[in-house]
Amino acid sequence: MLEFRIREKIEDLNRFGEIFIISVDSNVCRSLMEFVENLANKHKCVDTWLASGIGRKDEAHQFDKELGYEITGYRFVNRF
């Protein structure tokens, strides 16, 4: 399963693609990533962001890094 959306960066008025993937198969995941990166490029996005939870296994994060993604920040959540 994949969720992809194009968003606007308000600080520099650029677009970026945001990716959420749930997949247990690395070949499927790699194909999905290639598809959405091409889609983001077609829509003139300056980059793509991959959302990933800290609860994922280290191998999953390593896979993301192998695809060229880097950790750039934190997400804060306030649960009610």
C-alpha cells in the first residue's frame, strides 16, 4: 500500500512529494518508490519526503537510506 501527496512548502514556495508506504516486500517497495519519485519529478517537486515511524525495524530504515533518504528531523505528536 502506498499513499503519496504533493504538498507546498510555505517557507520557499516549492512543492515536495510526501510518501507513506506500508510494504513487507523490498522489491515492491523499490518499484513504488521509483514510481512516486518519477511522479514527483513530473509535478516539479524539489524533493520527496518519506514518513517513517521510529518503531520500524532498523533494517527498514537502512533500506530507506540505501534509496537515498536521510533523517532530517522529528515529528512531535500530542495524543489526547
